[in-house]
Amino acid sequence: MRVVAIQLSTDELQAQVRRALAEDLGWGDVTTQALVDPTVQARGVVAFREAGVVAGLPVAAAVFAVLDPAVRWQSHHADGDAVATGTSVAEISGPAASLLTGERLALNYLQRLSGIATLTARYVQELEGTGARLVDTRKTTPGLRSLEKYAVRCGGGSNHRHGLSDGVLVKDNHIAILGRQGVSLQAAVARARAAAPHGLRVEVEVDRLDQIEDVIAGGADIVLLDNMPAPVLAEAVRLVAGRALTEASGGITLANARACAEAGVDLISVGALTHSARALDIGLDFE
Amino acid sequence: MRVVAIQLSTDELQAQVRRALAEDLGWGDVTTQALVDPTVQARGVVAFREAGVVAGLPVAAAVFAVLDPAVRWQSHHADGDAVATGTSVAEISGPAASLLTGERLALNYLQRLSGIATLTARYVQELEGTGARLVDTRKTTPGLRSLEKYAVRCGGGSNHRHGLSDGVLVKDNHIAILGRQGVSLQAAVARARAAAPHGLRVEVEVDRLDQIEDVIAGGADIVLLDNMPAPVLAEAVRLVAGRALTEASGGITLANARACAEAGVDLISVGALTHSARALDIGLDFE
Amino acid sequence: MRVVAIQLSTDELQAQVRRALAEDLGWGDVTTQALVDPTVQARGVVAFREAGVVAGLPVAAAVFAVLDPAVRWQSHHADGDAVATGTSVAEISGPAASLLTGERLALNYLQRLSGIATLTARYVQELEGTGARLVDTRKTTPGLRSLEKYAVRCGGGSNHRHGLSDGVLVKDNHIAILGRQGVSLQAAVARARAAAPHGLRVEVEVDRLDQIEDVIAGGADIVLLDNMPAPVLAEAVRLVAGRALTEASGGITLANARACAEAGVDLISVGALTHSARALDIGLDFE
Amino acid sequence: MRVVAIQLSTDELQAQVRRALAEDLGWGDVTTQALVDPTVQARGVVAFREAGVVAGLPVAAAVFAVLDPAVRWQSHHADGDAVATGTSVAEISGPAASLLTGERLALNYLQRLSGIATLTARYVQELEGTGARLVDTRKTTPGLRSLEKYAVRCGGGSNHRHGLSDGVLVKDNHIAILGRQGVSLQAAVARARAAAPHGLRVEVEVDRLDQIEDVIAGGADIVLLDNMPAPVLAEAVRLVAGRALTEASGGITLANARACAEAGVDLISVGALTHSARALDIGLDFE
Amino acid sequence: MRVVAIQLSTDELQAQVRRALAEDLGWGDVTTQALVDPTVQARGVVAFREAGVVAGLPVAAAVFAVLDPAVRWQSHHADGDAVATGTSVAEISGPAASLLTGERLALNYLQRLSGIATLTARYVQELEGTGARLVDTRKTTPGLRSLEKYAVRCGGGSNHRHGLSDGVLVKDNHIAILGRQGVSLQAAVARARAAAPHGLRVEVEVDRLDQIEDVIAGGADIVLLDNMPAPVLAEAVRLVAGRALTEASGGITLANARACAEAGVDLISVGALTHSARALDIGLDFE
Amino acid sequence: MRVVAIQLSTDELQAQVRRALAEDLGWGDVTTQALVDPTVQARGVVAFREAGVVAGLPVAAAVFAVLDPAVRWQSHHADGDAVATGTSVAEISGPAASLLTGERLALNYLQRLSGIATLTARYVQELEGTGARLVDTRKTTPGLRSLEKYAVRCGGGSNHRHGLSDGVLVKDNHIAILGRQGVSLQAAVARARAAAPHGLRVEVEVDRLDQIEDVIAGGADIVLLDNMPAPVLAEAVRLVAGRALTEASGGITLANARACAEAGVDLISVGALTHSARALDIGLDFE
């Protein structure tokens, strides 16, 4: 079984969950406090109401751990598992009041992260057998980047750089600004190579085939091919000729992803994985 | 012009944006630092690449305000405006390095919030002329509730309770747990009424018509009609007979929203507004 | 035995206690560090030096839990219990140094919260047998609202809204400002009803009997009768005639509370419960 | 005019006020948002409804500064001023909505701090002409120590140590614990003197006259005389004979404070200044 | 065995370590995640590669406690022990990935703190047999004061005041500013004595012998003798004549420390203990 | 003039300075409060008492900006400038009390950072004319990494990876753990290359020449040569033969740095830059 590691320490995960709980709880759950005696116990299962790839179980578990240490959470599946409609992925028991209070937030995390993992898995399936690797982008929900990139890994994808400090990516707007100052594309790339930390590769975005030779000459390690249809991508790959990695980006959908991959690129990045995945339908059923 | 008020103080908005910036920036923007001299100035416009309802301009402005006070942001539109493809909604100028560093986060906010506002506006349009009011749910992205509920208002919708402390909502799981202890539905509702803060109305979820009389007898102010097709909703409204407000919830789509509204309910709540809106396509074009 | 639930999670309580400890400890307890060997153990009891209602035991326990996990706290009573002079409400044992360092803060919480609970209980006793419910106000100590409202519940009182977001209360100053713009009282109330979240009741303050008909016509659910002597309250209750709840507020003392209640109001709110209760005399006696 | 300095930086004061505002505001002021247009301006005065000593004006000003920079606050008096009933101590103007939202918190601070300052001033008046200095204790409200000690200074009192790290005070419980280990009182005091930071004086609590010679012999700089009536205090002062400062503490009231002072002690400490002062009646009147 | 108490609660220590871990970890340890399976266990020892005094073991232990509760840390020595080259001071075992991730930060703390303790011990050894006590200064690394002052104690030194609020120290710049306003040195010292908290001693810096009589007359408890060679110190001690404590400060090195002490001063303060100690060479060896 | 950019936003810098100020200030500067009237103004200069490279001026300025916005700071030099003994690098004016209170912390930052920059500059000078670039390590003071790495740049050095997430560095301990599981060195490097983010280069530590061929075969981009004398380094460079970058690390001193560089390595990393630089002597002189 493939194991996907969540890259947040218990500490960081709990800090994140704590803020989200505060947002939902305000000064207390007035309904549950009015109705449910603190000593009443209950048990429930987390059920997938549609098929998909599981992501977020440790996050949902953390919601209850932060809310009430008396709640017991037991996962029946692991993040990254593909499950059928009706599958119970976890069981939860403890004070009924705490289960009722934490339910919505736990599900909000699970539904969003499983939605991302499920969409990712469909893209990964499309690419199967081609040499291309599916990666995400920085188009994530503000505040949830680590979790959303984790969900992408749960779906079988890989992560692009986490943020601005762990990858060099020279984009069209960088080039435009340098161009206005009379710096050529090749010179811009060379400057990035010289000034950037020596442990980072240099990736450069191009939107025309005639830019490729310049960025290679400047020392690019990776060429990002922006918004090119599959035949153009194939031509780009031919021009790069193994001198750098190639990444297709922009306008990639489930419909054209395989064609792009078959054009020979090394990487395919898809922003929709994180910015437009719909939530999966998941519920908490009390026994 | 309709004005939508953002319910976050400058202080809270900046705190939120600060956390999101830290997430993206890590210890610094290595690409921009390698390439762009801090004294170079630039100017750009925020352009809608598809039609939609604007939401998030003050948030995007706050991103740059936190990042670098030398950046000037000028909105050409207000949140809540419906704009056509190609519209420039704001202009931004200042140190090129800061514009490049803040661009992605500012767009991430704008794309998500405008996506929510745009989807909301389509539902609102469906309901036009019926007496029903469109409301959101607590199915928001953890950490972004205030902003997402603001985006719903930008789209012309109304907000349901913000969280667990500012509204009483007795749900199926509450009723199930009380039922197991021998508390009848009517008694449960009466208990909620007696124990809840006197300033809050009591809303109760029902999924069968025969529960309506009990919840009214228990003192419910609002009846949430869960997952009922339009004809059943109409019957429910007839049974409630003005003794409480009625809210349709569950399974509402753009296809059936108008029919539900025409069944006579007062409120229609749609979780998809916040959990499954896709991001709008918005970019930052440098001059 | 009546159980009063504290509406702060362990997490929030510890965060609050942590800030208060930092305030008292600074960089360390120089006296205890100079005198007491860390291995010396001690035992003590928390003793009420005057009769009163207990409130704050879990808070005092949290002080020691945050300070030193090796300290053991055992409560002999529960918050909400009325105890006689000399009662030992809890026993504490562990490293003597930690007991000495945490003593003052633990007592500061207990003395203030028990003071509030005790004063509340005296008001509740005054109202016994009348239909009126005693409630608190927002006149709490900045930073301690949840704990002080909890102490009111320990004393047998109920809570008014927690803050500005979980209750609609149209006050004299709102009305004055709208009046200056030509908005009538009835129109103001109607505007509040239309714009406020549908799950909240609308409460409106009046200080003259002739305002009552207007606020009822505007749709008020609760009428706050400000600073009226008992006979005027009785007349107000007669005028409202069951069309809304009534709340007496302003100028209520132990001397006149019962008369106000007998005027027939549903609620009596007293700011002094939280802003002017004196601390109870409670000590920690080492064995 | 005497000037009292607030020992919190703007930064710390705003952080404190920010937490208190969050506590009151929750996710927003639903009443004001429903009723008052953001563009409406208003003006009001902060009026003392009873005579007293002013304390807390910069704190109240900070509430509005944090809430909305568009609000203008102008103090007519300074903290430390004694004012008559009906005095307007400050004027405030700006967006009506912000004035309404911040009013309660600003008054909560002012009422509590002015209550402390007023009570302190009454004690100071009692001691006038004697050589004794009035000081506070660590019996402050958790979270408000700096502000409450500031209010004591506004009332003309002095501050005892701020917390556990800036003063050595050997109390009965320290002595009891050391006694159980066979350490004599004199040896305990000598140990404190040897081990405590060289910049701090050593103060020791005694509750019997026969302990005085021991604590002096041990090297005490200050002798705290606990719960002694005036004649016993006089005898204690005679025994100390100028070899240390003397502080009377415990059981001091407005009725016996002067007699205690006339017994010749250097300092008189009163816990009630901060733990049992009642709030002063102060309001915000809109024009 | 001498026991040195760390004056940070577990809570504060973990908060400090948490911030430092976040600084090193960023969004995750990419090397270890790429290479080491989370289930692999390992064991290692913390070895001193040069002789020195141990300081920081509880801090290093806290690094792993915060990072991963599954790591077991066992100290073989206590802080304050002098150990020889090659000594293993602690053993650590648990998930290999966590050991690899936390190694650097744990060593960074240990190397710096042990470096300070080792340098301190050399000074203490120089002073042995004289009556002078070695103390540190406020010249510590921003953010690490409590830990660095703890390291000084581990090395056998004592602490001067922790910060600005727990000690009165009138320095040359204070005197200069008052002098410009016409306040004499003696008057300045007297003002400090009158206005400072009664629990604090007053220390005054002098750089000329002719100032001594004035500061004693003003009421100084401690005289700081700034930058004086040993013979001048001896003369100063003679002039003070036991009427105050004396502290030598400024320009003290290992070469002249003993001579300064033999001049008869009570205290010798050395800023280099914390601002210029070099890191000790300490490593983590995996078995 | 070379400009060195500080990679902390104003926001982050102020947050860092705020924590450090709180550490020093505690609840207030008792000496200054006792002595200096808040209205007294003063002026002073920051003077280098020994020659060195300036680093930390914006940090020192931030100390006063956070403490008191009324203080004016004007730099006469820029970070990165080499200055002679006696140079005044900045002028400061404003309320005397604030200058006195902030002086020590401002100098603590300046002295440490300028100490690092000065030591770095000496190494850089040693390497002049060789092709080798001087880089720092992760052996920084916990909590000060960004500032200390900035100081290295001020001294003319370059930065190695900032932390664990922005560079792949396979160290001896990684290799040891994988070795115990039967993974060869070449396989370990290949695994790192496959699993690490595609934007990062892979650096691998070797301590024997016979490991070089394996790590190159595994796909290393950079070879870290640990603790090798210059002649061995030269042989290593010959073996690598341009197929990867080379970095000398471990045991590098001012005495042997040039010889190492002349061996032909691309990078030389020195931990002592940050862990053992002594503080520079810098003072604040009041006029």
C-alpha cells in the first residue's frame, strides 16, 4: 500500500485546526449545549456518499483531538485509498456533544481534500503509461497550501515548488519587466542562474517556440511551455532536445492532458487541481 | 450602486493576509530577488478574463498593503459589480519586485471569491421574483468563512448563521441522539427553546412532513426542510401555514432552485456556493 | 446536582491562563527559586474564608496544569455549589515550588469568579418564584467575558448575548442616529428585522411607554425597558400584552429587583453582576 | 498638573485592545450593520455620571484606533484628574457605525480603571500627611495587571512589585515549607538574600512580633507586617527601629488606614484597590 | 551534584523551540522525506568533540519533543557538568526521519549554550578564592536571553538583572541627560531612589573616582565601576568603604579578571560571556 | 555602491523586534521611568568603536520604530559598508526616554550582525581572485537565521540553503541509515533525485574520494567534500571533472581557506561565520 506522508507536524496541524475551530465555534455551540448532556456518549461513521480518493483523515482526526481528547477516532482506510460509494472510511466515538460540535469542520476538511485527491487521480489515470508526471501549482486556497498539496499527493500527483522561496521560476512578467530595461531573454536567464541559490534549478516560462534556444543558452534547467496545444508541445520537446526538462502548463484539461503528455513533456501542471475541484459528498452517520 | 460591507476590520484582514503571505513567501521570493532591482517601478491592471461578479478587491489590495506600503492600488470597480470579459477591475503600481511577489496571492483571493460571487449571482437570478431568499451554509473553506460569506453577499445572496454560536439549528443528528434517550421530537424542540439564549430563534431540521406539527408545537421559529423535491416543499409550506419561516436545503441546484422557490419557502440554502464554486479566470497584466 | 458547563475548550482555557501566567511570572519567581528546592513536595487546600457560591475551579486547576504537569488538583466541590465559611473546595499537591508560584493567579481567578457567582445567586434568590429570569450584560472585564458569563451561570443566572454578533439589540444611540436622518422608530425596527440574520430575534430598547407600540409594529421580538421603576414596568408589560418578550434593565439593585420581577417582565438584566462584584476571600493553606 | 505615564507601549496596548475587541465583536456587529450606513458620521462625548478620578483615556482611545482609524478622539482631561459629576472627559467623532461598535468596550475599560483610580484616591486622601505610601498588590484581574497598576498610579498610589520576577517577597507559605525541612526563619531569610539577584531587596512577611528580630538578623530589607491592628503595628515599627522598611498589609480598610499609617509604617498595601473596586458610572452621549 | 534550574516553563520552552523549528523546517525536510521511510528506527548519541561545560540538554530534548513525541531522549549528564572530549552526554532513539530532521537545531542550541557555559566556567575558575561573584549583562542574543542567562548559571556564574524592569541601573547616558537639565549626580541618584519601586536596589554607574561620594550620598545601594584598571578599582573599593556593593564592569578579560577581583569588588560583569562565546564542537553520531 | 536586500518584510522584522523588546522591557524600564521626563528630547550617534563591516542598521532602526514612532533614525552608511574605527553610522533623535530604553537592544542586533559581516568579509578577501564562492551553513542562532544570513550577504558572502525545505542535501547520517537497510550510496542518491521536487538540485556529502563516482552516477548535481585538506580537495575536483559543482566544507579557517579555494572547488562553506563570530564593539553616544 502506497503511504503518503503529511508534511505538517502534529503541532502545526493542530494550530491550523485550532484557528478553524475558533472560526466555527465562536463562543460555543449553543444548540448542542442547550440539548445534549455532556455525559451522553455516541458513535458514528464517516461515510463516502460517492466514490473517490480519500484525503484528510488525519486532519479530521485532529479536529476532534483539539476539540476534546475524549473522542476516539479510528480510520478504516488510509489517505490515498480509492473507495466506492457508501464506504465507511473511519469510525468515531465519544461524548455526543463533541461529535456534534466538530462534525461540520471535520467534514469540510475531508470533502475539500478528497475532492482534490479525486480530481488529481483522474488526471493521473489519463497520463498513465506516458512518461509525464502530473504536478500542481501555487493556485491554492490561501491558508491551506500544505494540506492541498498533500491532497494532490494523495491522488497520485507530485508537487511543484511549495512557494516562492524553494524554486526559481522566471515568468512572463519577470521577462517583460527586464525587457523594458533592455535585458534580453538569454541575459535574464543567465542572471537568474548566477544570482539564485546554487541548490535550486532555474525554470523559465516561454510562450513561443523561438524563445527556447535563448532560455537554454541562458542556462535554464527546466522550460515551462505555456498554453501550447499538443502539436506545438511536441515541436518544443524536439527543440529542447533533452537539454532541459520540459513542463506543459496552461489550458490543460482532462480532455487534452493525455495528448499533451504524449507530446513528450516531462511534467504537466494543472491549477484546477486545487482551485476548482468540487467538494466530495461525505457525511457523518450516527449509529 | 449597492455597497457590500466587508465584516472584517482592517486589522483582521491584514492578519489573515499576513499568514497567507508567509505561506507563499517562505523566506523570500528567490526569483524576483535574483532578477529585479528594488528600485524598478511597474504598473499593471487586474483583468477579468471571463465575465463574472467581482469579489475580493479589498483583500487583494490588503495583500500588497501588507507586503509593501509603497504599492498603490486603485480599484476601478466595487465588489458586487457584474463585469464583462476583459474588464480591468483595478490598477496597481509601485516597485516591480513587490508586484511580482504579491501577484499570485492577490489573484488566488480574487479568483476564489469572485468565483463564489458569480455562482451566487446565477442562483439569485434564478430566484428573481419569487419571495425566496438565497442563503449560504457552514460548508465553507476552513479559515476563510468571513471572506466566503462576504463573497456570497457580493453575489446578492444572504448569510445563514456565521457559526455555531450565533444561531440555533437542531439537526437530524441532535434529534437522533435525543431520541435514543427517549426524548420526543417535540420535547427536544421545547428543550432547545427553553435553554437557548433568548435572543436567538430556534430552527429545526425535518426530513418528513409528519414531523412538522411536532416541531411547531415544540416552538420552532424556522423549519428546515431537508432534501425535499418541490411538490413536497409546497405541501410542507402548506402545513407550516405561516406559523414559522421555512427553509429548503439539500440537493438544490441551478436546475431546480426556481421550482423550490415557487413552492413558497422563505429561504433556500445552497452549500455548493462555497464548497464547489470554481475559480474565475483573472490575471494581472503588466504594462 | 446542577452541572454548569464551561464553554471554553481546554485549549482556549489554557491559552488564556498562559497569558495570565506570563503576566505574573515575568522571567521567573525569584523568591521561590532562591528558597525552595525543586524536589520538595507539598500539599494544601483551597479554603473559602467566607460563605459563597463556588466558580472557577477548572480555571484554577488549569493554572497549575499549564505551570507544572506534576501538580495534582482534586476538587471537593463543583462550580455552582454554595459553600459555608471554612469549606475546603479543593486539594492540591505536588512540587512545593510550583504550588507557591501558581497560588496567586489561581486565587485571583477563583476570588473574582466566585464573587460574581455569589452576587448572582443573591439576585436569583430575590427573583425566586417570580417568572423573571436574571441575565447578565456586556459590561464584563475586557478579556474575561467567557469566564465571567460562566460565573453568572454558576450563580444560577442566564446569559444575555455573548457579544455583538450573536444578538440584535437596537439601542438608544442607534435610534438617535437614525432619527437624525429622518428614520422613524418603527421604520428603524423594521429595517433591523429585514436586514438582520434570519436566525436572530430583534430586541429594541425603549425608555418611554409611548415607544412600545411603534417597536411592536416594527416587528420587535423583545422590548428592553430601560431604567423604569416597577409601576412603569408593570404598565409596559400590560401594553406589550404578550406580543414580545420584555426585559427590565438599568438601575436594578438587590433592593428593587423583586418588585421589578413582580411587574411581570420576562427578563431582568444587571450589569453589576460582572462589573462591580467584589472578590470573595479565598486562600490556599499549606499543610 | 501631575502626569501619569502608562507603561505599555502603543504596540502592547493595541494588542491587548485587539483581543478584547475580538471577544466582543465576534464576526461583526449585526445590529449596527443592519441599521447604519457606513457613510453616516456622528459625534459624542464621554461623560462621567458620577464624580471620580479619571483613568483609562488612552485605552479607550486605543479601542477606536484599532477599530477604525477614521475615528477621532480628543481628551478634555488627563488620566489622574479628579472630575465632578457630569464632566465630559473626551469627545469622539467619526463614522457612526464605528462609534456604536466600539462604545461598550471603551466604556468597560474606562469604568473599571476609573473605579480603581477613584477608590485609590480615597485611600490616598486618608493617608495624607502621614509618611505612609499606599501601594497595590498582585491581586489584580488576570490579563489586566499593567492597566490596573496604572490606574492605581492615576489615583495617586504607588505600585508594589509588578510580578514574581521583580521583587523578592518571602511569604508565610515559603516559611512554612522551609520550616518543615528544619530551616529556621533567620536561615530562610539569609538564604533568600544570598541566592536572590543582587539588585533586589528582600522583603519578608511576619505575622507575629517575635519574628521581627529573626528576619532582621537574616538580612531583610523590608518587613511586611501581616494583618496587625494599629497598636501592634506601632510596636512592630518600634522593634524594627529603622533597620528595615515596614509595610502593613491585610485587613486594611478606609476605616482603619489612617490609624495604621499613624503607627509609623512606611508602606500600606491594599488588595481591594484592584480586586474589589466597583465600576464608575460613565456613558457615551451622542449629540 | 549542583543542580541548575532552567527558568522557562515547559510551555515557554516549547513555544521558543517551535518558532526555531519553523524557521529551519519551512514546509518540510525535503531530503529526509525523499529518502527515509517513516517506519525506520535509529539510535544515536550526542557527543562532545571537545571538553567543556554542558548546557542546553533540556532545550535539545524539547526540540525532539516538539517535533515528534515518538523520539526518546535520555541524558547521561546534567547541565552544569564539566565533561571531557568524546563524552556522550545524551542518547536519542526513535524514528530515523525525526532524528535527522531535528539534529541541526538541537545541536545549534547545545553548541551555543555549552559555549557560553564553558567560557563562564573559565572566568569562574579565575575568580576562585576571591570574594567576587561573576555576573552576566544584557548583551545577550535577541530572543535567547533566558536561555543564555541559564547557560551562564550552568557555567557557575550568577545573573545580573534579567531586563529593564527588574533592576534599577542608572547609567552614564541617564546621568548625561539629567546633567544637561541641571540635575546634579547626587540629585539624580536621590530621584531614582525616591521614584523607583521600593523592592529594588539602586545601582549607579561611575567612571571617575570623584563621583563615588556623590552617588553614595544620593542613596546608591550598588556602585558600578566602569572600565577601571585593578589599581583604580582598589581605590574605589576603599572609597566606598562598605557603604554599598561594588561591581567592576567593562574591559574585563580572562587576563585581568583575577586582578580586578583581588581589588576587592563584590561583582564582576562580563558581556563577552554571552555576546562573544564561540560555539562548542558537538555532534550527533548515529549507531 | 553594492546594495544588500534584507529579505524580511517590514512586518516580519517588526514582529521579531517586538518579541525581543518584550524580552528586555518586561513591564517597563524602571530606571528611565524614575528619572527621565517623557518630554525631554535627546540626540545621539551610533559609533563603531572598531573597524568593520556594517550590518543591521534597518534592524536597529526597527527597534526604535516599534518602541516609539516619535524617534527619528537616520543612517549615514548602508549595510555592507566597511567603516573605520570611530565612524558614526547613524544618528538618532527623539524622546530621551525612548532612546535610553531601546539603546541596548538596538546595539545587541548591530554588534552581532556587524560581527558576522566583518568575519565574512575577511574570508571573502582571502578567496579573492579564486573562483570559489563563500557560503554560510544552517549553524545559525535559533530564531535569527534570516538576519544572520543577511549579515553574511552584507559581508560579501552568499547563502547556502535557508533551511530544510529549499535544498536537497544528503548527509553522512542519511547515507548511514540507508546503508544499514542495504541501500547503496548510488541507489540512495538516485532515490533522492527521483523523489525530490524537480526544481531542486541534489547535493550529496562525501568524506572519501572513492565515493565520488557513485554519487555522480546516482545523479548528484553538487558534491559536498567534507573535511578534506587542500590536496585531497584538488584530487576530488579532478575526479568530479566538471560533472557536478563541488563544495568544500568542514574545518575551513582563515588560515586554510585560500588553499582550499585554489584546489578548484566552486563553493566553500564556513559554519563559524554565524556560530562563532564575536560581537563588534559599537556604542551609542549621546550629544
